Amino acid sequence: MRRFASVLLLLVGLLAADAFALTPDEAYAAIPHRRIAFDPAASTLSKPQAEALKRLFALSDQGVVLRVEGMRAVRAGNGAGAARVLAQYDTLLVSLRALPVAPEIAGVRNLVAEAVDDQRRFLAGKRAETYGFASRELASAPDVRQASEKLKRAYDMLLKAFPNEQRRNKDAFFDHLCALDYL
């Protein structure tokens, strides 16, 4: 009976933690960053390409949420909160790497996954300390710089692969990837 109660309390605690998770809109507002969502219905891309980008950007939005929640946990010295975010990063990375995409999007997906992995590594190195996330500090962190470079390359790849895409969706490419970037 005692074991059942312990498991039940753990489950309730995990569900409560997820209940306080930010939405993508809240995370974008916290940065702050404009959020134009990719619109597959307005896209000039093939249906498989548009659907793959929709799924990729939904996962990148989860990364934005983790970026904000991780920064908040580390700033507050909340080790348990940072550990929870790192575990969610692991889940996100599995989802990103397994995401089926059209061949012309595979390189973008891979760069986004690598950037998220760099960010996770950076956050893991900061969770034992209170860190301010000042722009100068972030710019001097190798993992953050590498992640930023990968996200910029992913954006450039999208623009080159889909030069005729609607302006609104090109803006969405930028917003999704830029909001994920610490820099």
C-alpha cells in the first residue's frame, strides 16, 4: 500500500509539473519574439513537404518552451526544474531525430536536432549554478554559438530549398528558428 501511495504521489507531481508548462505562445512572449506560425494550407509546397515542416516547427516550438523554462529554472537555482527540462529535451531530441521528412527537409531537421542537442548540453552545464543568461555570457558559450550557427544554416537551407514559398511562411521559417536560438 505504501508503495502504491508513493507511485501515486510521484505521478500526481509529474502531472502537476506538466500542468504548469508554458504554451508556445507564452514562451514566445517571454523571450519576447514575434510568432508567425507556419501555415501548410497557404503553402506552395507539396503536401508531404508542408506537413513535414508543420511537424518540424511544432517540435521546434517545444524547444522554445524548453529554452524558456530551462532558463527560468537555472536563473532561480531550481535544480529539480532544470532536471525536468533536461529530461524533456531528451524526449524532444528523440522525436526530432525520428521525424520523417521529405528529403529536401532532412538536412534542416538534422541541423535543428543538433542545435537542440547543443542547447541541452549548455543548459546541463549550467543547472548546478545560478546563471544570468546575459547576452555577452551566452555569446561566449561554445554550445550556444554552435547551436546558433546551425539554426542559421537551417534557415538558409529552407530559403534555398523553397524560394517560391509564400512570404508569410518564409517569415514563419525565420520566427520558428530564431525563437529557438539563444542568441
